[in-house]
Amino acid sequence: MDIQVVTKNLNVSEDIREYAKKKIGKLSKYINNIISIKVELSQEKSKSRQQVYTAQATLNVSGFLIRGEQKAESVRASIDSVADVMERLIQKFKKKYEVNKNRESESIRNPVLLEGEQADFELAGYNIVKMKRFMVKPMSVEQAIDQMDFLGHDFFLFLDAEEDVVSVVYRRKDGKYGLIQPEFS
């Protein structure tokens, strides 16, 4: 299993990198099909001018991404907190997908999301600060909602396996979900 530790606005010692790898690597005892783990550590100043450290962990579990993020006043505390969050998310994932083994293998067999290039550029007067490229794989609307929830996003772009069109699921303000599908003229 590949564990990658990256930093943003922060220089950390090799000791902290090893601590993050060891702490987050322990998640593999809860689930055995983790392909890779990415841990992002960053630092920012809060409104009270105090340093705040953020740890974000992303697990690739047979192509299904699970992401958690936590902030704390020290790097180690943020790593500890995100490890706890990821443990709870893994338990939720296992409860949902390991009850029916056939459903699990069907729903997370292929990678559904691969992060690609990011760029800053300006387009027709709009300042686009981030661009991502995603590999979209066929899945059901239910699987797309699950992937969106496990990533902690408010929307998710996917290829609807039933309709064979690129679609978007999103979380509405009332807590329910919406589905956007293109209609061609």
C-alpha cells in the first residue's frame, strides 16, 4: 500500500512524515483493500493569528475514495484527529458495502475518480483558480451519492450507467439530493 505525505505552506520534519504514515497506515487493519493513501498537511493562520494545522487523508479503497479533514493547533493533533475521523468513515463504508459482498465488488470494482492536473488560468475575465480532470466510470445514481458523501463534497460528476450520460448528483439545502442530466436538442 502506497502512503504519500504532501505538505502545503508547511515544512515538516521526517519525524512528522513518519508519524503521519504510521498513524494513517494503521487504518489498513480495519479494511484490507486500500490501494493508496494520500495525507495532505497544511498550515494557516486563524482569525486570532494563531497557527492552525490541517490534516486531510484520502483513501483509495478499490477505486472508491474516502476523505476526511481535521484542523488542530498542532500537526500531530491534526493527524490524530483525521485518523479518528477516517476510522469512523471506514466503519460506515464497511457497514454499507460489506453486508452484501456481491454489491461491494460490483460497486467499487473500478476506480471512479482519478485526480489529474491542476492549473491557475484566466478565462474570459473569470479567474479560475483550480482545474481538475477526472476519470469518470459508469455507476448508479446511488453509488454516485455514496461517493459524494464519502468525499465530503456537495456535488459529484459521474457517468450514469443506466442512462449512459454524464450526470451530476448534488446535495440540496434541505438535505435531500438532486440529479442533473443533460438533454440534447
